[in-house]
Amino acid sequence: QTAPNGGIGGNVRTSRELLTSMASGGDGKETMLENPFKLETISQLMKANFEDKKTKLNTDAAKLSAEVLYIFVLEGVYRSASQAQAEGAVEIDVQHFEKILPKLLLDF
């Protein structure tokens, strides 16, 4: 359930329920969400941090990196939603994200 201004309202669902509902389009069938990160963007970000300019990044490595980044972002959303629910909030706010961030970074 989405609150009027975009936050998650009512009861905050589990990460699996949220992922399924986002991906199903309301028909209840489970499908995987498409990764929104462009491989070219991921490749450029990674190449910018290579010490040796001769280092290359193959397509599979870029795909895996994009997937890890996507999972990291989803996990941040899910943990923020859980924090908001624990506090009785109707919306996820930046303060909820700030509270979960240290442990999220340690877990990844």
C-alpha cells in the first residue's frame, strides 16, 4: 500500500512480499524485477577507480556488479521499511535509512 505522497503506508510487507508485488503488476504471479542500472554506467564507474588504465572489465563482471548494487539498494529499502514499521511510521523517511545504514554497510 502506498501513502499519498509516495511512502509506504499501513503495514509494511516483508521484502519477499514487496518484491513480488512490485514485479507481479498485481496479478500475483512472481516475476523478477529488471535491474534498472545500465551496464555502461556500472562499467564507467568501475573503470574510473582502476589504478591501472589497462585493466579491462568484461560484460559478465559488469552484470554481476550491477546485480550486487541492485540487491544492495533493495536491501536498504527493505530495512528502512522495517525500521519505519517498528517506529509506527506511515512513511519511510531518510532518518529510517540513516538508522539502518551502519549495519547495512557492515553486512555488505
